[in-house]
Amino acid sequence: MDERPPITADTLELLHLNQIAIRAALEEVSLWISQRGSTNVHDNILSILHTLDTNAEAIASGIESLRSM
């Protein structure tokens, strides 16, 4: 049996969890920045968060596919 798909899925899942944690941290910083009046920076970060969310969905789907192999 080939061990690569489970190892790859496990590794990608850890990276995915890191991405989720980084997203949460960015959101906290963005809210802090917004509260201090820098709405342009906050808006830019919200755009980046949207990209992270989109990519996270694709990563989760890929992990699910690897696990079903």
C-alpha cells in the first residue's frame, strides 16, 4: 500500500490549520487597526482574508480527496 496520500494529507492538514490560525490572527489585528481609524488598511486586510478563505476551502477539498484514496 502506498503511504504517500495519507502522509501528504496529514502534512497538508497541518498547513491548513496554520493558515486558519494566521487568518484568525490577521482578523484580530485588522479589527485593532480599524478601531484606531485606519479603515483603508482594515479594508485591504478583509480582501486578503477573503482570498485566504477561498484557498482554505480548496485545500480542505484536496485533503478530503487524498484521504478518500
